[in-house]
Amino acid sequence: MSETTTHARATFSHMEQGTREDWAAISAEFMPFAQALADRVLDHLRLLDGDCGGFPIDRLTHCLQTATLAHRDGRDEEYVVCALLHDIGDTLGSFNHPDIAAAILKPFVSPENLWMVEKHGVFQGYYFFHHLGLDRNLREQFRDQPALFERTAEFCAKYDGAAFMQDYDTLPLSFFEPMVRRVFARPRNSMYVKENESTLAQPA
């Protein structure tokens, strides 16, 4: 007979009834759950394996290749992780995948990297929207933010748009896993984390 671990649980039926003890129990459960976020992100990324969607290579290889190109070009670790995860939203956000990737990365990356991930879809459209009867120049609406515009256009030109090579020496996911774990270990922009701290706010 296996032993069952008992965890403290809150007792309220409406949040307005919550006590300090309730939130202490919830906080205690949250930390181990949050610390496994990188595992869940990597598992979800693996769902792209084998799914080509008509492209020359499958979606996971495209993500790995984008990150490989960025890494070999000397980009910093956070940028490379953004490159790796930029299309992770393909499975659940088929019509808005950049928004999904940006939402996952938002607590952990700089505003510049977040903007790049969030907007990469419309910038990537420069290369193919006209083949679908769409406006390839939709990205022009962001010309009033020249630094962010050029950063995102460069990401698409040098890494995302170029990452469809069938014979490229793409680095495996195992190479990038430590980077993902380090980036996801320290949230710096979350309503649940006190300013200048990297862990969940605790009951006083």
C-alpha cells in the first residue's frame, strides 16, 4: 500500500473569505509548481516535433535552428531563449502564436526582447503576406519605434526567416535546456512577485 502525502489546502469557497493561513498553504504549494515551469515549457516545445505544417522542416527544428543561428551569432542567453521559444504558441495559438510566446516569456525577459517576440509574426509577414493576398508592409505601423523595429526586423531576417535549412547543423534541445532553466528561474516582471525580488510574495 503506497503512502499518500497530505498537503495543507485552503478552506475558503470564495476568495474574500481567505485567511493568512489559507494563503500560506497556497504559497507553499506554488513555489514547487513554479520551479517546474521550465520543465513544462520544454515539454510543450517538444509538441512541435514532427509537425512540418508544409514547411521544409518541422516546427521544433525551426525553433532549434532559430536559436542556433542566434547563439552562433553571439547573442546573449536571454535573446537565444526568446529565439528558441518564439513559435511555442503554434499549438494553442494557431491564429496568434506570437502572443502566446510573449505571454510565457513576459515575466522573465527585457521589454525589448518581449516586444520582439510579440511582434515577430507581423514582421515575418513581410516575406510572405503578399503571396496570400495580404499586406506585406503591415510592420510599417511600427516605424515610429525605430530601435524596436530594426531589432525585430533583424531577428526575422537573420534568424527566424533563415531557419528553414534541411541540411544545417542544428543544435539539439539539450544544448539549450540549461539556458531555459536559468532564464525561467528568476521572474522580474510579475504582479505576484515583490519589486526587486524573484520569488512569490509571502503572507506577512
